[in-house]
Amino acid sequence: MQQAQLNKSTSQSDRPWFLRTADSVIARHTPEAARWHYEHGLVWQAIEAVWRKTGQERYIQFAKSTVDQFIDPDGNIWSYRLDELNLDQIKPGTLLLRLYELTGDQRYRQAAVLLRDQLRHQPRTPSGGF
């Protein structure tokens, strides 16, 4: 389905399931209820993918407004602790570089660097995996 067709669909039944799902998630979940954790990161990544497919700003704005409440002006991530070495805290960060690319806001880059630092110190298996 072409982007123009995606944006034109009027009835719920002729809209692709990915749009119905994304709209349902946005309707049911407020950015204020989000957590910086793996499951939420998957949702944000999926919403960002819908934005890439449709070009509809409301999808990237939902993801951005959700991430924004976790990133302070210095690029620190609220509720994140580097010393925990918790890989589940990395997934939400996959959106940071996209937001940096879109906005040029250095705090997204700094937050991504913080997560990368965790991976530098993350314990590894004998074969080099996490």
C-alpha cells in the first residue's frame, strides 16, 4: 500500500493492522506512564517504524514526547543506572540516534553515548556475546 493510500484510509476496517495497532497503543498509553525498559523500547521502536512508513508526524511525536521525559538537559537518563549493567535498559535507547538525527539535540547523542558506555563494560560470554 502506498503512503498516500495509507494516509487516506477513512474506515477502520480498510486500514492496515499496523496502523490500527499503533493508533490503539497511542490511545491507551500516555508518555507519562512509560518506563525506560525493554518492553517499552519495543513499542517506541514500532511506533517509529509506523512514522517511517507513513510519514505522519503524530507517530514520531508520540515516541519523542515519551523519550523526552527520560532525558535531562545533560543527556542523562532518568531511572537509568550504568552500574546495574542491565541490558534491558539498552533497547529504549535505539530511538535516541534517530531523534538526534531529526532534531540535532545533543542530549539524545549524549544519552546514546551513555548507553554505549554500558556496552563497553558489559560482562561477556566466553564467545564475546552479552
